[in-house]
Amino acid sequence: MIRLQRKRDEVLGRLFEEIKLNNDNNIDVEKMRPQIETQFSLRKFEPEFFSDDVIKSLTLMVFVAGTETTVITMEWAMSLLLNHPKVLQEIKAVIDSQVGCEPLINGLDLAKLPYLHCVINETLRLYPTVPLSLPHCSSVDCIVGGFHIPRGTILLVNAWSMHRDPKLWEEPIKFKAERFEEINGEREEFKFIPFGIVRRACPGAGMAMRVMSLALGAFIQCFDWEMVGKKMVDMTSSSEFLMAKTKPLEAVCTPCPSMINFLS
């Protein structure tokens, strides 16, 4: 932990000093400000909650939560698509028809690619990056599913189990992205919780979905993908806090002829 703290201070130290010098301690609600700069400004009002250590830890959590989880989900998505080449070809055809070769897929194109969104959702259903939610503490006595939960109980939600429950999902083990074409609205939100729900939901869920959609779409737009040696991709998962693949994905990618000029 001490080594980690020193590394954190080394990485963020110079950035913090620069922001401290430039920070005028005035909050302009009309101006978009970096998170770190905003936290330094808030120190004026709540100094006990915004010490250097607190701000550094919050910043580090944002980096970790927003990068590793996204990379893990992207790896699962590509693995599933390689094992289901017809789905990969279908997405490729839609991107070719709706976006074309140039320019590279952008945020405005995502509205025309709902099936791509479905593929990412189905990936998160089968392989939620965080299979067990962060622990929470019940604030009052309550009854959940017939079980008495006393106040002060530490609770974890098993998203992995919920996402594969045959009572909630038809053919729960099967990769069926089209199932999400019909799922929408509050009625369904409590059976699909890769980002948590309501007040405890991940605040970066929208950004994460956008980044993953753009990245996966660009991979498919620019390259043709094949399995190594025609072998099915191993889908064994780890048993750690973040559910990554046990064996890193290996695949063969070839630039699409129509994208060679753009890529070069």
C-alpha cells in the first residue's frame, strides 16, 4: 500500500501543483472545469473533505474504473464475436452501409447502429466486469425476497447470477444480442445491472457505453477478424474482483481493403 501511495503521488503530484497554481478558488457553474480543479475549488467550502490525499485517491479511482473495466469488456465482446462470426458479419454489414469507409465511425453514427449497442449489452450481461457489486450497508431493517435484513448488514448484489437466471432470461447462457432490441425502460432495469442501479449506479455508465461502442465499431469498420488457427476462443473467466479472461485474447486482424488508405 505504501508503494502504491508513492506511485500515486509521483504520477499525480506535478499535475496537482500545476492546478493549484492556476486555481483561483472561484467556482463558475457556467464553465466546464476538470474534475480535479473543481475539487480544489470546493476545498474552500469543505476543506476536511478535499485534502490532497482524498483528491488524489478520487482521481486514481476515476482512471482505474474508467479504463480497466472498459478494456476487459472490449476483450469479452471481441471474443464473443469471434466465436459467433455471423453476428460479426452482420455488424460489419450494418457499419458498411450506415457509415461507410470514411470517415471513421463517430458519435453521430451510433444512433444508426442500435445492434452494436445490443452486442455490448449482451456482453455485459454474460460477462459483467464487476460480477459482485461493491459492498453496501443497509440503513434500516427491511425484508428482501422473504429474508429479514437487519440494519447494518453488509450487502453485495450478485449481478453475474442475476444475468444468467433462467427465471429472468430466455436461454440465459446463449449469446443473443437481439434480446436487447426488446428490452427498454424501467420495467427491465432491475434484471440487467452491469453498472448498478438508481442512486448507486456508476456515474460513468453513459460515457463507458459510448467509448465501447466507438472502439468496437472502429475495430470492426477497419479490420477483418479471424480466430487463431480456427480454434474457438477460450471463454474461461477469472475469479477476481474484476472478471477478466483467464487467457488473453489472441486474434488475427487484417486491414479492410477499403480502409487501407485511411489507416495509412
